[in-house]
Amino acid sequence: DAGVTQSPTHLIKTRGQQVTLRCSPKSGHDTVSWYQQALGQGPQFIFQYYEEEERQRGNFPDRFSGHQFPNYSSELNVNALLLGDSALYLCASSPTRQSYEQYFGPGTRLTVT
Amino acid sequence: DAKTTQPNSMESNEEEPVHLPCNHSTISGTDYIHWYRQLPSQGPEYVIHGLTSNVNNRMASLAIAEDRKSSTLILHRATLRDAAVYYCILRGQHTGTASKLTFGTGTRLQVTL
């Protein structure tokens, strides 16, 4: 059983560009959350998707948006990239009815130059 | 979200027990105490959680103070593979969908031979 998978592994973008990161949740999970982890910091919650809708959102600007597909996979989009967006982006999935545990993917390392 | 306080770093010898403390003096009656850890170059992984009683699982034990204002994660025999950043997190009462995790900076555990 594959766990949470994310693509790409690494990405380099230029300021002002747009980026899309992808996540496939663990089999049987229908809730996907995204986190941003800056170097030396703990992950910060961006938003959560369930039933193809954004259910919770952290303190991130509208440049960060997402989508969840009918197969529960998800995308994170970031527009007008800033140098400060350089970070590890983590996706986590969880089953709806057993929500005490979240399963994290290995992350996508985004570098903005 | 209620705040947690953890030491920045701790060291342990291999095969010795490790006690990782966490203070959460503003915890509410319905907050669960969760522990996650993040190994190098990986996403966080769930370790254990509890509400009032001490908890044990295959990975660790969680000791919760009677007033719930502090807790301790116990690794019974540390191995080199336990070297990671350990996060103590408070989560509100579980709902139908997984609620967000609010990470601090955690405790970096070093394990030496």
C-alpha cells in the first residue's frame, strides 16, 4: 500500500512565476492538508480539502490556492512567487472517521530565485 | 490554539531511555496531546496521542501530568534511528474531519553511540 506521494521532489522557480504541486493521498483517505515548512521551523498549516472543498485555512495569502479532485488527489498552486515562498511543502492525508492521525508525504522542496 | 513549550534540543546515548518534556499550561479540557516526529529528509510521522491517561504503543509511551499542564514522551530504548525532531501538539476535540496540526519548533533529539 503506497503512502502519501508528492510530485515533483524538487523544483526551482523564479520570482513572479506560478507553481503547481501535486499530492496523492494514502489509499482510503479522503482528506488532504497542505503545510509549508521553512528551514529550521515546524510545518505551518496552509489549508485542508475534503469533498473537493476547502474546509480550513491557515494564515496564508490568496496567492496560495488549491484543488481536490474526485479521486481525492490534490494540487497546491502558488501565484506570483516570492523569495520567501522557498520551503518544503508537505501534504498530509487522513481518513475522515479516524482523524486522530495524519500521514505525511516526503514533501516538495521549492526554491525561488 | 493553545501553546506548547519544548526544549530546543536533547541528547541521549543509544539504548538508554529518553524523556522528552512538553509544557502546555493553557491546555483546555478537550485538547488532546499529540506527538509527531520528523526524521531527516522526511515528512512528520505520528507517534502517539492521549487525553488524560498515560498511553503506550509500539513506538513510545506518553505520560500526562494529573493537571494536564505538562506531558512527557518516553522512548524506552533510543536507537540511532530515533534521531529526529519531536513535536508536541495540542489538538481540539476530534470532529468529522481531521483538524489542522499546529507545530512549534520541536525538540531535536540527538542519539549517540
